[in-house]
Amino acid sequence: MGNRSNSLIANLDLLVLVLALPVFVALGFDLAGYAIAAVVWCAQRLVQVWAERQARRQLAAGERTRAMGFVASTSLARPWLMSAVVLVACIIDREAGLYAAALLVVLFTVNLAARGLAFLLGKDEKPEEAAR
């Protein structure tokens, strides 16, 4: 499977985020909840991209332990970031926080499944190609 297909699959959560807006509007859900979820999701995705780039650099330099450190620490920190934002949002506006939490659960599930699928479909690549 091509690199473009893997990229599309790995970013499926962003497509779901965009498609969720018309659903929120059509069903009359609290748009503040959508906005909270969209901002925190995009922020944690930027952290994820940064960590993956750092890990690739460390692997290229032969620093496997540091590469795993970047991936592990950000993999643990990102859900905590999302949870903290949802908690604060629920304290300020319960309805907006609940809608944000529901959307984030859907996005997290889609992201996890899509990244797993992209990994499985990219298994036939040579290690040199995967490091690029």
C-alpha cells in the first residue's frame, strides 16, 4: 500500500473532526464543546507529530533509548492533557465539557484504530523507507 494511503488512514481522525462539525450544528449540540475538543485535539496532534519527528532524529543518530523516551512520555502526556482540559471545561460549563469529552473519545478511538491499521499496512516497507 502506498505512502499516500497510509497517510490518509493515519489522519482519519482529522477527517472525523471536520465531519463532526455539521453533526454538532444539525443536532443542536453545544458548539463550545466542539470548539474545546477541536482545539485540544489539534494541540495534542501537534505534540504527537513533534514527538515522532524527534524520535526519528534520535533513531537516525542511534539513540534508541531517547527515541523511546520521546514516544513514551508524549503518549502518556497527551491523554492527560485532554482529560485536564475536559475536566476544566466541565467545571466551567458541564454541557460543553460533556460534548467535548464525547467527541474526544470518538477521535481518540478512531486515531488509535487508524494508526494501528496504518502500521499493519506499512509492515511490508523496508526499515530504511519507514525511517524517512
